[in-house]
Amino acid sequence: MPKEVTKSFDSSFARELIAWQLAQGRHDLPWQHDRTAYRVWLSEIMLQQTQVSTVIERYQAFLRRFPTIFELANAHVDDVLAEWSGLGYYTRARNLHLCAQRVVHEYQGVFPDAVDELEKLPGIGRSTAAAIVVFAYGKKAAILDGNVKRVLARIWGIEDDLTKTSHLKSVWSLAESLLPDDENGVVPYTQGLMDFGATACTPATPICITEAAICPFMRRCKAFKQGRVLDLPLKARSIKVEHLNMDWLVVFERNRFVLEKRINRGIWEGLWCFPETLPFKWVEEERYSPIKHVLTHRRMSIRPIRVKPKTTSLKLSDDFRWVSTEEALALGLPKPVKDFLQQLSRVRDVA
């Protein structure tokens, strides 16, 4: 593509994207209304690694539980994890709580309006900080989440390995150079980037290779012209998957059972789970159907085993708790624990 044509397209890209967003973008997502920094921040954290359809329902429930940053900061972390239960990547929830406390204590509950200040807060990276600055304060800042990387890599034919910092730096520079000159356009432009990547320039079925619609950038998209749309951006190296085997020891007594809070232990740190070891001797009573749980980097094989203590006087530390099913479901639980409990409850109801 001739240099002068590329330069002309760079300058018109924002205008064309804004026009597309106004006509075909998303306008009714719950976090697009009453855009406060708190609401924008919460939606951005939730949308990391979680589908929009899932976030819509959980976002609204979370706001009902913690309507302001002050309620969130003053809550116990267990309550935050309980409300987050099932969304996965629980470090997000712990950082959410820490960040809320920092904003309340250091900024009197008002998020900073500068990217570099926001990046100092727990769980907020450069792109999330930029989204807050744009949507909450209307200031110019470039985002570069997974959707945006894909859009820019395809249209500009970027074949670099974007997992490398040096290559990613140049894409950040491109993203910043494409920002609209008029600050009034920064919100629809940024929303347009997000929407275009999420709904049009998707990973597996972008609209340019279907008959459903025509991409407004097809004539100038390098990946499309070269027949390499599905090749860009370059796929990350295959992730080494860890296979984990674990036993859950299920202790029942008068419709209650024992859960253990995982302290400083792995992916479910701070959540309540069935114990893998018990501080007393026991005998096996029954084996339940095995559970398979798949995460990005892990494949888990879980064997729930109902056990009976050999003693009638059980001494448990504060990390263990006797709970009913109803009480357990109000705690922060990993998804497989929650699913198993609900399954057990249905079986007992039928019986």
C-alpha cells in the first residue's frame, strides 16, 4: 500500500469507525448508561476473560450488592468473593476489593482521571486505565485490549509477535496515533473499537469472510487483501497445560458438611472448598461421580469422596466451617464446588 494512501487512511480511520459505531455498534449495554468511573471500572474488570452475555447479569447483581465504591471498600473480602463466585479468575475479585479500598483511602472515593495514576492501583493495567479515562472523564487515551489488537493487526497487516514487549510497544504507538483529534469523538471511537472487535472483526468468523455483512475497511485491510484474515494476529505459542488430580473429602452430619477456606493456596485462594485433607482420621463411605473442570492452563480431575470421622468429637480450626447448603451457597465458592453442591441438593430433594 503506498505510503501516502496509508497516511490518508490513518487520518480517516477514526471518522469511519465512529460512523460504523453510531450505525451498528452496541448502545444498550448496562455499563454504557450513567457512566461513572466506578461503573466503568467494574465493567472493565468483569469483562476481562468473561463473555459479555455473562457479565451483563452479574454486573447488575454486583451493583445491587455494592452500589458504590464505599460499600465495596467496606465489605469483607469474603462477601466480595461470594458475589464474584462463578466468574472465575478470582485474583480479579481480590484486586477489585483492594483497589476500592485504595481509592477510598487515598482519593476519597474518586478515581484519578490520569492513566499513569490509575495504573498504580491494584488490577488496573494500561488499557483498563485508558477505558476509565475515556468513558468516565471524556479524555483522550488509547486502549489496546485483545479485540483492539486483533483489529489493528488485521487492518494494518501487523505480523509481529505481540507477546513481545518491543513489538507491542509499536502497536501502542499506532493506537495512540489513530485517536480522533476532537475529544468529543473519543467516546464513540473507543466504543467503536471495542464493538468492532467483539461483533465484526471476531477471531473465527469475521464479517469479511461471511455473506452476512460487509466490513467498512475491507478495501484497505491488509489481512483481507492478502487472504490472511484468520492468520492475524499471530497466534500465541501453545500454552503448557497442567493436569491436576485432587480428592474432595465430603463430611456430612445432620444436613451440614465441612468446608475449608483456602489460605494462600493456589487458584482458589480465599475461597471455600471441600477439604483435600482433614485433621482427624476417617473412613470412606461413598464415592461420587468424578468431576472434570477445565481452565485455560489447567485440566482438573476431581474425586469427591464421602467420608465418616472415626471420632465423635471433632476439633476444627478457624479455616474449617460446618455449613448447610444454603449457607455454603452464600460464600465464595469455586464453580465446581457450587455445581456439586447444587447437584447434591437436587438429589436429596428428589430422594
